[in-house]
Amino acid sequence: MWQTVIFSVFLVLAAPLLSYASDDAVGDVRPNAIVDFSFYELSPKTVHIPADGNITWVNLAPDSLGFVVFPASIAQSFSCGENLQPYFRKIEGGFQSLPITSSEPDRVQLPCSLAPGSYDYEIAITGAGSGENDEADAERKLPGTIVVE
């Protein structure tokens, strides 16, 4: 009897999570997509958005900082060119986002719209207590792709 109650509670609690995962299925175009990352995983690895869509990155890794890092070549595809502020700053070889933590409700989004195409990027993760706050100091890098349709 108690196993049935526990299983029923699990299903009630897990249902929103399961539907959330299916919302970001590969090939599913989302105008306001969310990309979650932990120290080991980026989900979804490939996100599909329309030309006027946006992405918000959310850090699920406790005690860490994450940075979205774009190669310099992406600037020509942004409608705002190289002016990617306030979310991104220019670094050697590309652009780096503000730090994304798991303890603060701060979010990083695309600074403006991207032209249709496929764009590779990475999430660089460092330990929050390590004093490192730059992509160059990353302990781990997770590759991702944005497909703008």
C-alpha cells in the first residue's frame, strides 16, 4: 500500500519535469528556449529557435560559475553586431557572458536576434569558491549548438 502512495506522489511530482524535458526535444523550435547546464551536462545540447527567438541559460551546478562563450565569428550574425552588452563582453577569440551562478536568479540571454543558421558555443564552468571568474580558467567546457530557423 505505501509503495503505491509513494509511486503516486512521484508521478505527480515528476510529471512537470517530464513534460519540461519533452518541450525541448531536438528539432522543437522554441521562441523562448531555456538551456540548463550542470557541471557535467548541457540540456538541450542543440536548441532550435526562430529568427526572433531567444535563449536563457540556467546554471544548475551548485558552487560554480558558468559562462556562455561564443567565437568571434558569431558577431557578424547578430543583429547588434559586436555590441553584445549587457550580457556579453569581448574576450580574446570571442565573447563571454556575465557569470551565471546557481544561487542567484541572474540569467543570461542572447543580446539580440541571430540570423538563420547554426552556431556552436560552449559553456565554460569554474568553481565559484576558486576565485576564477573567466572562461580561460574553466575546469570544464560543454559544447552546445544554436540552430536559428
